[in-house]
Amino acid sequence: MSDPYERMKASGIELPPCPRPTGSYAPGKTFGSLVFASGQTPTRDGVPAYRGRVGTDLGVEEGYAAARPAALNCVAELEAVCGDLRRVDGILKVNGYVAASEGFEEQPAIIDGASDLLREIFPGVHARAAIGVQSLPGGAPVEVDLIASLKT
């Protein structure tokens, strides 16, 4: 099954509307065959689905779960920018930021939530960074951005 919409349906994944920017930026930008999706936190209809710092307020499982809607919001941005997810050839790079308590070192396990979701929709592996930060917008525990390639 190569159609991302069919894969989402089979996995029970519902694509949300593209989140509105909360500042002076676009949801995404194309450059040649690349699409850069702006950073997204785990919101649903503009409301935070998760809040707090991983390692203090949330455990690893909750952080992993929070990374999924953040990545799905990036997929919604891809659709808004490209018009159709069938145009996406693959995900090239994911950057994940984890608002973590001091000494927390499991950022990769948290961002696996984003990577696993993206691989359900767009099979294949991507490059990635998982970075711990002190805080994120709106008290979010996770923020994800990505770079995708378009079919030529």
C-alpha cells in the first residue's frame, strides 16, 4: 500500500486541519523538491493535548504519546503546502525538541513517537535529531519539525 491516505485509514490515523501559525511564519515552505514543515507541538484544534516537562510532569510513555500529534500536525502542514500527501516522496529529516527535566537523557525515546507515526504514513527511515530543551511554547513537552522530499 503506497498511498499515505490509505495507510492512515488502515492505522486509524485521522489527519487534523493544518494548525494556524502562532507567529510570523508560514506552516511550511517549498524549495525545489523539498518541503520544510514548521515546528509543531501536540495541539488539537489549537488546544494543548499535553503540557509539562518530560521527566518531571510526564513519563517516557506520555512523552512518546505527545510526540505523535506533534508529528501529525507536521503532516497536516505538508498536505496544506503540497495539496496532496501522495506528492510526498519521503521524510528526509526530523528535528525533535523535548522540554525535559534536568538530567533527563531519554530524548530519543520520546522522539521515537514522532518517527514511528511518520513511518506508518511514509515508510522508510529518516535522519533525526532529538534535543533536550528547558521549555517550549505553550508549556508543550515536545516540538517537531521536518523536511520532506516531493516526487519529481
